[in-house]
Amino acid sequence: MRHYQYTLTAADVRRHAEGPLQQHLPLADYKRSVPASRLRQLLLAMACWGLSLSATAKRLKRLPSHETVRQALHANLPELDALRRCLSAALQANLPKALRRRRVDLALDLHNIPFYGDKQTPGLRGGKAKAGTKYFWTYATVALLHKGRRWTVGLLPVSSQSLADVVAALTAQVEQAGLRVRALLLDAGFYSAEVIAALQQKQVPFLMPALKRGRLNGKRGPTGTAAFFARTHDGLFEHVWRSRGKKDGVEVRVRLAVAVRSRRLRRKERKQGRPAGRGGWVKEAWVYAFWGLAVAQARSLIGLYRRRFGIESSYRQLRQGLAKTSGTDERLRLLLVGLALLLRNCWVWLHWAVLSTPRRGGRRFNWDRLRLKAMLGWIAASLERLLGRRLEVPTDRPG
């Protein structure tokens, strides 16, 4: 049997990365000095090097001044909502058709980028203190989970919207992509009556950790979810409650799955004097809220929810392709985040369609052939050959 050997080059990877941008991001020529193709290449170089627009323009030879390219970029930025639609379409462009024919699991999460400037800047969202600030540029994403791979299929900037509105907008993007949801996996931060009511209204099955609320020893017995966290055996239960602190708030009905596990106390817990059994063992209840899922045993939900944990590595990879900026334009910030996610989607698609090995029973993925960081370096090297590297600077003294 003859074996064929194919080669994937840096120029091929660059063209694959440029494709969704060229198709879905409406960039126009700016005067004669900055054609649309150069602007796309500039954006890719910024993302791959993790540099600002000014630093990238100074590094590449066949580009005009950084002020000219800055004006070209801002002249091409559409309105925020139009830009969000363009980026969502680009993220969904190379999604394999096979994934649109089946029900899929999706993970929804929020990503915060710290901001240290004026807290009155439009588009910021407040939150708990982290990395020396309480103000962030916040973006909600929804990722498709399939056999260890994660495709980002939705993106939304978050500022003053309620979490229920965020969830409704992202599920609408999922519907536009033609995807059918088997289960939507959410972080515990989305545990609220409003979010659950919005998902139930859209008939979206979901799974999320429940929060411990109420009292175990109330005047009329246990209140809230406290009793479920005190259980010592697995079980499935019904739970009804209203919006927190609102007598006339939204009422929702969900099912709770309680999965109990045993573990040893941590050193810090032992120092604090937490009571434990013989040998320092304690029982701990994991409580999940779900709806629309056929579940026979509570423990079966643990394996399903674990599929969501990989989304944290997706955020680490997002930062590998995130260009720097000190600007306060919401549109530019959204574009740079969307570009980082597009590059990661391109990397996943290359492993799906090009770098995997066909075989009976399903393709084998060869992740070691091209890591994301290496792919970004390939694209940057290809752009450097195309646009030239600036290897001189002006001086005020003779050489």
C-alpha cells in the first residue's frame, strides 16, 4: 500500500486564518496607503505577536506610519452590534457540518479582562476585586464541546446587561448557527431564578452547580438549598423557589441532583478545627440544578459537567492570541477578543480537517504536530516574509 506524504506550510496556515476575516469582516481600503488586505494582515500580526497596533506597525516594513494605520482601523470599525454579528458569523464559519446534524453539549462562561483606567469608561463592568482592580472588560462566550475539542460559536460583550439577557442573546446565536442543544453547561455564577426562567422559556436543557442558600435550622425547618448540601447520600429532588429577596419575583421549578463524595481534610481546614471522622475524612455533597435532561442517577451528572472544565484552558489560549491595547473603544476591544478566538478556532479546524489521521472508528488527532503557540509563530513568520521586518531606526547623530 502506498503512503502519501503531505505538507502544511506557514503560508497555508496564514491563508486559512485570513479566510473568515476576509469573508465576514467588512474592511475597506483606506486611501492608497492601507488596502483592506494590509489591514487584515496587520490585525493578524498584532494577535500573533501579542503587540499593540503601534508596536506592530513599527516592526513591519511595508506598512505606513502607525498613525495612518490607526486611522485606517478606526475608520473601518462598524457599530458594536454589527461587529458582534460579523464576529459570530466568522466564528461559526468553519464549523464541521457533522456537528450541526447532532445534538451537542455547550459551555457558557464569562471572561474578564482587567482595566486600570477611568472607571466611568463606557462598556466596563464592575465585579469582585481581582488583579488589583474592580472593573473589567467582560465577554460572554459559548463553546461547543465535542470529544475533547472546543469550538467557540458565540461571543457577546457584557456591560450593564443582566445575566438572563446574556444567556438569551447567546442561545439566540446558537440557534442562528443551526446547532441543537443537548445540554448547556453553566458556571455557578449563573444560578438565579431569572436565568433559569429564560432557559426554560427557550426550552434549553441545562446543568449548573447550585448555590448554598437558606438555613439548615430555621424556625420552620430547613430553608433554601441548605438541606441538600447537608445530605450524606446521593439523590434526585424537586426544588421550587422565587427570585432572591422578591416576594412577587419569578418562580421556577428545577430538579436537584445531590452526589456525595468522601475526601480528607486539607491542612488549612485541619488548622481551623473543622470536625471530621476517623482519619480526617469528611463527606461533601455536590449539588447540581438541571432541567430537560433524562437522569437516572445523580452521579451521572458529574461526568457530564466535567466536560465543561476544559473551557478554562481555552481562556489561557485566548490570551496567547490577544493583541494589546490601552484604548477605550468598545469596538476595538471586542474585535481583538474576537480575533483571538478566531485564531483558536482556526487551530482546532486545522487539527480536525488537515492534521488528523483518518482511520476506521474515527480520526486520530495529532496535537503535538502543531501547538497553538507554534501556529501563531508560523503566521507571524509568514507575515514577516510578506511585509518585511524593519531593521533600522532613525537617529539624530551620524553613524
